Amino acid sequence: MIDLNEGGARQTVRTIKNAGGKAHGYTVDITGRKALETPPWPIARQAKRSTFL
């Protein structure tokens, strides 16, 4: 889970885990064009399988 809002990311991760899923939360600011050109690959490498929505 990536979100600009750290608290929001934590809450979403908690919701997913409480439902039996697996999740990790990261605070990432993707509001600028530069950030969109450089995806958070280090985050993706930390997971065996990632789904980005």
C-alpha cells in the first residue's frame, strides 16, 4: 500500500490484515511528474508478488 498520508496507509494495511490478507504500507509522494517517472521499484522488490492498483 502506498499513500501520501502515512496514517491512511497504516489504516488500509490494518484493514487488509484484519480481513486475512497480507499488506505493507509505504508513504510515497506521487503528486509530481518526476515521481511518476521513477516508480517505487525498491518497494516492489520487497514483496514476492505485488499488485499495484
